[in-house]
Amino acid sequence: MLRYALKELVKRKKKYALNILVISLVVVLLITLTSLNTAYKDASKLPFESIHSSIIVQKNGNVAENTTGALVSCSLAPIKKDLISNIKSLDGVSEVSYGLSLWVFDEDTFKRVLGVNWDDSLGRKIKSKIYVGSLPQSDEKIIVEKTFAQENNIILNQKIIISGEAFIVAGLSETSGKDIVSSDIYANLKPVQEMAYNSKNLQDTETFDRSDINIIFVDAKQTKVADVSEELDSLLNKQDSFSGKTPTGQKIGSYSIYTPESFENQISSIFNISDKIVLLLTIVILIGTALILFKSMAHAITERKKEFGIMKAVGFTNKDLKKQLTLEILIQVIVGFLIGILISLMVLFALSGLTVSVNIPWELNPYPHFLASDPSSVNTIQTYPLPIQFNPQQVILPMLSILIISFLTIHILLKNIGKLKPMEVLKYE
Amino acid sequence: MNELITVKELSKTLGKVKAVNNISFSINNGELVAIQGHSGSGKSTLLSLLSGLEKQDEGEILFDNMKIGNMSEDDLALFRRKNVGIVFQSFNLIPTLNVVENIALPLFPTNINKKEMMAKAQKSAESVGLKDRLDHYPNELSGGEQQRVAIARALINDPKVLFADEPTGNLDSKTGKKILELLQSLNKEIGLTVVMVTHDDSIAKVCDRIIKLKDGGIQDE
């Protein structure tokens, strides 16, 4: 029967070309649509990829009146360390790391300083970027970022002054400029906290205790990110009223909670299609496919009525006919699929040349934007290659849909063939 | 000789016309029988009833002691596959299959392996003189050759009876004669029972027995 099915398709290829074309087209459309949808969702996670974290928590604070000495970066307010244990207890949270990010306006240079614990996920991430030297073994030792070191001629074991305190360069790291929280200097958390505590300008702007921090990274299970984010919001933003706003309009004293989803709305592209539109388009495509395939198959079966009469006359049962037609459809589906997947791969390859721009909230950007006259005018857009890829799972939906449509069509059409009496089509030939 | 087919008080109405009207007769194993009559006499309808292509309205057909009138459509298909070979006036070959595949068509839905299937089809083709035309398609064959393919297809399952509906009707007289000789030789040499519908007296004359129909009834036997 396979031989007959193959012969039928090869000898009457023009007749079946439309079916194969439609199947291929549906595969291409559905795979491209879902790939684009997934790619833009994944793109929103890219800013978070560099920090291996799923949620960032910051508190919005006051803007310093002048830029001298050490200040909390991005006008962020100090956060009490006690909060960490509350966050850790939330359902879905797997790890919490934290740090203190400072901007230090020394007379010679401006420095971004980040104090970390080297054994938490944030510390481990920075540790993995050290390419020369070693981890700071004491509070006087620091890691310097490669570009900053090159620009300022800093070498290993050199002594440098930060906010009046002397530090020794223990190692050099290579962090990406695209990182949400990147810094020029990485140090143990304690000396950075001391630096902040002793900064008069900082203490005039915010009240800073020795154990305070100003940035929290929360690792949550992927499926729980939205729930944890909501719980954090209700835990941290209990206050009804806040006094004053930051330059970007955040309420002073409120907590900002950033998740990959926070960035989804920041991506602007005609290809960034919402889930609802993808679903709607998928339904429209599948309905169109069902109609075209039904009409095409009905036409092909009507044209072969005589053949079915011959087959019945020589002993084919209705079950045999169904098997024969199913085999023919299955071959068309497989051929259509293979062509569709091949074209999809080419389309996805072409689309991988696209880039996606993500607008990073200025509080997460390491550059001191308040130095600009209009902070909102500072370009905080970061561009990434569109992370589009072929996922074999994306084949399942079009495959199942087309198989269901095809077999339903055969089932409906076979009811008519089943009633066909051989003599009706053969005797008056 | 044993009775192969027994027909009792058989009737079939097509539309408002009683195409077969209360007829009874029997056909023995190894007979070459002609069913003769003018156009509209009911001969083709009778052949389709005997071969299980259609069901009677009244009466009974016993085929090798099996009542075929009570069978379901699928059981009738299986009955035809196992017991009868049918040859039509217009050959009725599948245009996308070559000679050997057309001959093997009745074996496609069976569990027989491909090698054996093709060997049987080739043997059947050889028995009708088509040894050199196995790879040809129906549109590459003459009318006579196409009818030979149809006969070979009808023979592939070693049927108990071969039903032929005007087998020479679409052929010129010379080719028709050769086909008739082929059917005669199958009857004489392998003892195959052949039931042939024809309106042609010269064809009917070579048969062992002629059942003449008129207006759905038996006029003469």
C-alpha cells in the first residue's frame, strides 16, 4: 500500500503540491510566530542574564545636593540588612544576594564601587570574571575592572586611594559594559559600608547605618518569579504615602522591584507580538489551513471516485481504503513538514540578524545620570542580538494541528467513500 | 459437476425498473456460461449480483454454499477478494500504477510480503502474455493489452469464478477474438469457471451454456 501511496503522490504531484505547500507554509508561519514571540520574551531577560538573578530590589532615595565624596549610586536609599531574612522566607525564593553600590567622586577620578560578599551568587559571578590576580583576602584588597584599569594605568598590587582610604589591587576582572550592575571597583562589603558610613555628603543625603546595603538580588524559580515579585511588592511597599519623587518620578522611600517582565514593555518592535495576538493568528492560520486542506482533499477524492470503485471491486474494505488514504495524507504531511522545517530554519537564520533594544531603567544603569542636566535624556537603551532559535518543541503544535485537521478531513470524506457502491461508478463507463 | 452458484427467485429493482425479476438457475464448477440479452435486459445487474458487487432485493444467492446476499459491504469486499475475479468492459485499471502493480492491486491490502506479491503478479502477467510489458502504464498499452492486465488482476487471487462484463465490448474484432480465446483457454486448461455477459451471438456460441435474459427474466436457458 505504501508503494501505491508513493506512486499516487509522485504521478499526480501537481494535484498534491497545493497540500504540501499549505502544510509547509503553516509550519513556517507557526514556527516563525512562536519563535519570535519566545525570542522577544527571552530578550527581556538578557539584562538579567549577566547577573544570574531574576529579581532586583532597590529603594528610591534622595538626590545629593552636590557630587563630592562617596554617595549611594543612582540616588538609591540605604536598605536595612534585616530585610534579607524576610525576603529569603518567601515561597519560591532560592537565594538572595546583596551589595552596596557607591559612586565615589574623588578629586582625581570618578569611581563606581561595589561592595559584595564573595560567597553569594553576586560575589561568585564577579569572582568568575577575575582573569588575573586573586580574590581579595582582606578588606584592604580590591578587584579592578579591566577597562577602568587600562584607562587609569592601574596594575596588579598597585595602591589606589578611594574616598581617602588606601586599597591594594589584588586582581583584575573583565565584566561586560552591558551588565545591569557593573562597577569599576569590587571590594569586600564591609570596607564599602565603612566608606559610606563615613561619607559626610552621603549622611547628609540619607541616614546610613554601618550594616546597610542598597541593592538586593533575588533568585527565584522561573515559574515563581511573578509570584515572588508580587509578594515583595506587598511586603516592601506597605506605606500608603511617600514624600517626594526622584528625578525619574519614583516615589522616595518606595522600593523598585525589577523582573525580566519589567523589560518586556520596554522592547519596541513590530515583531514583538503579544501572546494574545499570537494565539489569534494561530487560530486564524489553522482555520484557513483546515478549509484549504478540506477543499483540496475533497476535490482529490472526488476525482478518484472511480479508482475507489475499482479498489472496492477487487476487494478493498472501507478500512483498507482508510488505511490507503491515511498513508497518502501522512506522506504529504511528512514531506510538507520537512520542507516547512527547512524553510523555517532559513527564516529563523535570517531573523537572527535582527537586534533588540531594551530600555534599562536609569537606576539600574551604572552611569551617574544625574550629572546630566536632564536625566531622562541620557540614553539608557542597550542593544542585544535577537535571541531567536529553533526549538524542536515548536514543531509539536503545527504537527498535531495538521495531523488532526488531516485525519478529521479523511474521516469526514471517508463517510461518503464508504457509501460508494462499486457498480455506481463502474458499470456505466 | 458440483454446483458453484445457486440462484433462487432473485430480484433487483433499479429505480422503478425491475432489472432482475424472480429468476432461478445454477452454475457448475468449471462451466463457461454466457449471460446474453439486449441492452437493458438486466444482464449486467445480474452479473453484479452474482459477483457480490450489489445486493439483491429478494431471493437468494448461494456461492459455494455461502449466502452472499446477507453479507455486510466489508464482508462482501473480502468475499470478492478471496473468491471472484471481475473483468469490466472498460478495463478499469489504475492509471498511476504500472502493469505489474495493477495486477497486484487485490493483494495490496493483504499481509503477503512484497516479494511474493510481485512474483505472483508477474506469474499472472505471464499467463496472459504480458511478460514484456510489466513496467508499462495503462496509457502506454493497447486496448487488448489493458484487458489482459484486467484479466491477470482478476486471476491473481486464484478465484473460483471469473465474471466478465462485455470483456470484448471496447475492443476491435481481432483483439476481441484473442481475449475470448484467452478466457476459453483459462476455462479449458485450468478449469476456471467463467461467467460472461455479452450481447454478441458469436461470443455466446463458444460457451457451454447460454442464459438468455429479457426484461429481467430468463427467456431461454
